[in-house]
Amino acid sequence: MADRRLQVFHAVAKHLSFTKAAEAMFMTQPAVTFQIKQLEEHFNSRLFDRGHGRISLTPAGEIVLDYAERILALSAELDTRLKEMTGQVAGPLLVGASTTIAEFLLPRILGEFKSKYAQVSPRLFVANSETVESRVAEHTLDIGFIEAPSHQPSVLTDVVCEDELQVVCAALHPLARLKTVSPKQLLQYPIISRERGSGTREVTDLYLHKAGIKSDALHVEMELGSPEAIKGLVATGIGFAILSRATVVKETQLGQLVRIPLSPRLIRNFSVVYPKERFRSRLVNTFVQFAKERLAALQTL
């Protein structure tokens, strides 16, 4: 229903980048540029200032963005309400999830949900918590599951379950002999860390800061964006990691890795974020309730 030019304009305005907007819209950059040119000709106004490799909204662009957000939200709500008159839970479901949740928890949940509601077409976008939340705020995702506190004022947050982060190391690592590990004991050994922007990294840094340990005091052997890659390095014995217990269930059962609780324990929340001021469909609400129940059950395994 909504004008495609407005959709493209909205993406460019939110990213302030034609390249990033093209990626988000699954278009080529020339196609995005053409759509913006058409819209500028339609309004007979320049919507973006371009210079020095950067773009910014003009005063006219600011006005168009305000209306575009309202028009796109109403268009999406209209489509959803009419589809829901059939009483079915059906249609596309655009879900974003941070790396830990996406790799170790959501695939099983999405599969079970799809089995129960065959007319649903889920699509999963995987990135760190910061990126997922930004995509939700830009309305390119219906919902997002994140591991860190929300930083976007334009989204609503709902806690879905708790998760515990623990020290993970090889069976022959000195830390493996301990029943619990204090933050100060971590200073003695190299750590394999998640990258900045990761929810796990943010929560860990905050935990250590509260314990009086600055993040730069740690001996960071390497930073990686994948829990799977981190587990592979940790298994070699070159360092420990702090990971969600959910990521190492298989490895600990097989004796490949050992996990040790921190003292005090490091508990965080997994949360779902929604775009603020946007109608939530029956499909979204049904999936979130389903995911909450399944995530809570999985955390007890």
C-alpha cells in the first residue's frame, strides 16, 4: 500500500547512507538513488544535503520524514488489521536477534512456531544487540531479541527471561578447578572477549566495572564476534571466556569445556524490543508469547 519511494526515503533518512539503506531494503544503490530523485522531483524540493562523503536531511527532508513515519506505520497497520479479519495467524514475520540468542535459542523456537502456524513466513536477521535494536527503531524489523539494556528511546522493551553468564574454559585450565570465580581472579589469565556492541560484552564490562575492575585491566587475547569461534579458541586452552551458559550446554556435557559460575553471579535479561507507537499484530503478539514460554523452558535445561 505505501509508496515505495517513501519506504526508500525512510531507510535513507534513518541510516543517513544510500549504501546502508540499499542493504536494508535489499536493493542496489543506483535503484535507491533513483527512488530518492523521483521523490525530490515529486515534491520539487531537495530532501538531502550531500557533501564530503556524508548526507543530512534538509528542512524539507525533516518534514517528509515526520509524515513518512506516520504514513508507513498506518499502511502497515491497515494491511495487518485486514489480514487478521480472517482470524488466522499468518503472514511474514521479520525477527532480529543478537548473536547468542539467534545461534543457540531462536532456531528451535522458530521451527516449533512454524510447525504450529504453517501460514507464517519467519525471516531471521542476526547481528549484535546494538544493530538489532537500531533495525527495530528504523521499522525494518517487526521485533528484536537483545541481550543488553535498551539504548533506543524509540523502542519499547519487554523482558522475556533471565540468562546467566559464566566463565568458560578448557578442562585443563587453572580456573577449571574452582567452584566459583571472583572478578579479581580473572585478572590472572588471558580472556577471549566478544566485540564492542555485543550485549554479552556490554553486560560483562558493566559487571566488572561494578567490581572495581576496568575493562582495559583484563588481558584480552582476542576479540571475536561469534560465540562459536570463541568456544573453539577457549578449547585450545589459550584463555577463558565469559559466555551465556546456554551457548555451552553441548560442550560441557561432552567434557570439552568447563563452565564456572562467577561470584557474585552474573545474571542478565534477554529482552524483546518493539517499535514504539506502532500497532502490534496478532502474529507478533502470538510469537512473542510463544517465545517467552519456550525461552523460559530452555533456560532450565
